[in-house]
Amino acid sequence: METKSPNSLQESPTPSGTERTSEDGIQLLKVVKEGNIELLQQLLEGGAEVNFQDEWGWSALHNAVQGCREDMVNLLLHYGADPCLKKKNGATPFIIAGIVGNVELLKLFLSKGADVNECDDNGFTAFMEAAVHGKEEALKFLCENGAEVNLSRKTKENQKRLRKGGATALMDAAENGHADILKILLDEMGADVKAHDNMGRNALIYAFRKSDNRNVEDITRLLLHHGADVNVRGEKGKTPLILAVERGHLGLVQMLLEQEHIEIDDTDSEGKTALLLAVELKLKDIAQLLCNKGASTDCGDLVMIARRNYDTCLVKFLLSHGAREGGLSPVEDWKPQSSRWGEALEHLRRIYRPMIGNLKIFIDEEYKITDTSEGGIYLGFYEGQEVAVKRFSEGSMRGQQEVSCLQSSRANSDLVTFYGSESYKDCLYVCLALCEQTLEEHFAMCKGEAVENEEDVFARNVLSSVFKAVDKLHLLCGYTHQDLHPQNILIDSKNAICLADFDESLKWAGEPQEIKRDLQALGWLVLYVVRKGELPFETLKTKSNEEVIQLSPDEETRDLICCLFNPGDNVQGHLNGLLGHPFFWSWENRYRTLRDVGNESDIKKGVVQSKLVQLLRPEESECPRSFAKWTSKHEVENWRTFPVFAREISRSGHVCL
């Protein structure tokens, strides 16, 4: 009987193609890391997959670049390695060449089709990586070959929503303590010292991010010399001055206090000033320096803290500079009126903030209501009243328009209440009544809650308030709004409606077209409100008047929109007349109107020439149904087929609603 060899093919299973490729690939990566070029060549000649990648996306080429093995890189490329192959994080061999600072490899990959500004999934380019790792020659080479010096880091959408990304090479160099790189970027390459990342941080904040940054003083000096914003905020609202105090770095504090526009009493998000922190951290020299430079001692119980630290010298010093025993007056028991913004308002009221006239405000994300085209809207307290504060640059035409229009319309209860304004440090702060939500937000929250065949009291009330607001704006204030849309219609804590945002308003000079623009926007708003926001306002603006009218769900709405789109000659007083339109009649009033019309003498006697009788006769009326069918209050929803009839009754004076 024939026996089989232990090494025969029948006894040793042959590896599959996939297993063989994986084994060869792993071996390929291993020999590159070991730097064995002879074995690498053997594997490649034996057919090993040159573009094999491990679980993190590292290929032999990536490893060869990381090891600065130009000979291996050329060999791998000769055998078909992809010069643009990406790791799991999107890094290409070109970007890795920027990390290691190998100019020859950067040059090689550019010749193989690399884009000098290509980035990985976190937005890092080769230029940024050279700045991170202090690779001066690579940085210069990349700049000479078209790298964007001020390119900001681009991130994925989910990261961007968290305000990640936006950093530049200058920030990278500052964070990693590369003063020489920073100097080249600023002096030779024109790096923008005023650039901010997506969280609003500049290079000065980045210089303080690592506690082991030994060059922080040199870097800070360089950045300040080139005009960096000294009052910028970092994590937890901390300014460079506060960060310098936290480091206990007297020289840095001194350097920052010498800056002309330093805000010495600025607070972090916990309401702590640089002086309060210095006292808490037992930094007597820094505390004394801050006081001598004019820091306010009304920022907490400084004396009590110094006593607790058994620092009698500092206690005497603080008392001599106006600090009070017991510190700030205790905040009285207080509850916010706003439910939506209550928590943030309580925090803002509790923390210390230097006053801007009658206004207490903190420009921080925690207190931001929304962004605007200029400076955002923030929570605040004006004369103790919780307010929404609209921020403009000092010379802003929009800001001036807003204040001018609001001042002329203080008596208009349908417009947002204006409390006052303050100016400080090139900014204008316009203080308005704080509301809970916009009309757009309301409909977004109430999707799917509409009930068919029920009276839409909300729509009628909203539009009635808006019509009155715009009517008074035109007639009493002499302004046109010019920016009517759902985000500018506000709902307060008591569900009252008011009109806001007048920074595009115009003083009316008799030009009908300006009022017609407001009427046109009101036409879109009518349909938007009646349809519960299901048709986006921006979509409605793209449609023709005829399309908007056809989208109306009933005759009253259709007729009201027609009246807005075709106002006739008397545009200024047009809205006042429309406030009596049947659209605004309650179902109860509609029923009573029908009942009263039924008692008209012309109808009882059947006077054929009577306009009312003609309207009610089905063979002559434009309306598809007869008045004879209106027999009970339960059929009142059928009134939607009688807008012309209803308006005729209203105009003829037969019925008073």
C-alpha cells in the first residue's frame, strides 16, 4: 500500500489567494519598517501586493515615507505603488512627507500628481503638518510651490457642527512652541495674525494651550507685535490675560497689561476675572500688578479669600485698593420670566460682569440666541430687565436704521419692545424684549399637529398682529420693513406676537414700490402661516404670484393674497382696509353675519335688483353654493366659499362685526 509524504500537497492545504495576499502584504509592511530593501525587492518581484494596507490604512509606501527611505519609496513606485493612496484618516504619502519634513519626497510626490493643498479627513495639509512639527525647510518649499499659508482647517460636517476645525498653520506653530516657524510665517509668508478658528480662537490662545510650551513668552511677544487680538477668548471663555494668570507667569501678565486695548476686568465663563484668579491662586505679585494697573476689586470676595490664605499683606493691599469685606452684594431671590432661556439667564445674573452703561452682557456661546449678518443676538439685562441684545459694529448703517425705526415706533405694541441702546468698544448694543421663539421655530416644533376642519385661531391671530404691526409701521412711523419673513416674527412667553428686525427698514419717501414689497412679502406670509410652515418661506419667494394664489387652501386665503399682490393706488392705507377682510372673521362672526343677512328686507322681499340678492342667487352668483343651504351653525365652515359675498356685506355696512 502506497503511503503519502507528510509534506505532500494532499496533506498540506494550499492558502487561498486572499490569505496569501494578506500574508505577503503584512510581510511587505514589516520589511519596510525594518529597512530591509533587499527583502523588499524580493517580495515585490515575487508578486506581493504593493498597495496592501493594514487596518489603519498604512501601506508600504506610507511607512517608507515615514522612515524617510527615498530608495524604498522609488522602488515601491517602480512596482506600481499608488502615490496618492490614503490612510484611514485620509493622509497621503505627500502629507506624511510634510510631517517628516523631507523636501525631496515632497518634490517627488508633487511630480506624481499630488496637490500641494490636499488635506486629510481632519483638514491637515502638508504645510500645516510642517508647521506642527517645526519642519522649516519643508515649510518654505511648500510655500514656494503654492501652499496656501492662511488656509483654515476643513472638517467633516458632523465635526463642523461642533465648531471643530478652522485652525491655520500659524495656530499650529504657536501651539507647538515653534517660535522660529512662527516668525517665518509672520515676517516672510504673510500669515494672518487675526485669523480665528471655528470656535473663535486665534494663534494667541493656541500659544497657551500646552502647559509645556517653553517658548510661550517669545511667541506671545511676536503675535502681539503683529497685532493679535489681546481680548480673544479660548476654552471656558478665558482670555490670554486669564490664561497667563493661571500659569502664574508674571512676565506674560506684564506683557499683556502693556497692550493698549487690554480688557483687564474681562471674565471667563464662570464670571472670574484675572484679579480674582490671582488672589485664589495666592499669586500676590500678579494680584498687586493687576491692581496697580487699575483692575476692579469689585469682582468677588477678594478679602475673604486672602484671609483664608493667611496672606495679611495682600488683605491690606486689597483693602487699600477699594476691596470690600464681604465682596459683592448677595443676589436677591430672582426667577427668570423666560422658560426657554431661564437657565442661561440665571447663570448670567449670578456671575460678575462689568456693566456697559445700563447693560449687563457676556459675549459667549452660552448666552447667544442666534447669529446675525453682523454681530449676533445675545441674552442680557438692561436696567435689570431680561432682554435680547442685538450687536452691531459702531458705525453700522444697519444698526442706525434699527435704532431709528424702533425709536419712532415705541408706542406700537405689535412691534418688539425697544428698551434702549449702549455703545462700547466700537460696538452698538440694541436692547429688545426677549421672546421665546420665532414663527419659523414654532411651526418646526408643531409639525403634524394641524387638525382638519377646525377653526385656525392661531393663524388668524398671528396674521392680524403682523398686519397691524406693518400697517402702523407704514402709517404712524413712516417706515417700510423690507425684510418680512418668519424669523422676524416673534412669540413671547404669553404667546403674544410681535414684529422685529428693522435693520433693513427704510424711511418712506412716497415711493409705492417700497410698500408694495412689504405687501408682497405679507402675501407669502399669509400662505406660509395658513399652511403651517409646510411650504418653506424661501420656496414661496421663488414662485410666481399666480402659483402662490393657486396654492391657497380656501377662498378667503386666496382672496386675501390677491388683495395683497394687487393693492391698487392707495398703497399706504391698504392694510388698514384689509384688517376687515373675511379671513379675519371668527366662525362665530361668520355665522352671525349669515343669520343677520337672512333678515335683510331686500332678501325677505326678493328685490331682484339688490346686489345682495344677486350674490345669494345661485344662478347669478359667482359662488358655487346657495345661501339657502346655510341652515345651521354647524355648516359654518362652508363660509369659505363666500369671500366675495362676505366682503360685499362688510363694505355695504349691512353688518357690523
